[in-house]
Amino acid sequence: MTDDTARSEGFGGKLMAWVGQYGKDRGCTSLHLDSGVQRHSAHRFYLRERMDIVFYHFRSMLD
């Protein structure tokens, strides 16, 4: 998670670009990311970064 005072400085976009290029250079064809449903600001960022929502992850706690 990014500290509120460091947001909107372009670091996230640079990191995403670096990770994407790192993967491409090593033969990867996709980047996957899991994010909690409560992280609305993060989801807006991922969508701006042209990531697609491709599935939902469900769980059941077994006590």
C-alpha cells in the first residue's frame, strides 16, 4: 500500500511499466494482480493502467 502523501506522483505507473517490461523481457505474456474488494482507489488506478477485471475470487472460512 502507498502512503497517502506519496500518491499521485507517478510512482505507481512507473512501477507497473517496469514490472510489465520485466515480464515481457522474460517471456511472460500476462500480468496478474489480486486486490481486496475494499481497495477502491487502487482499483481505479489499475483500471487507468488498462488492466481488466477478469474474475472474482471467492472463499469460505472453514472453522
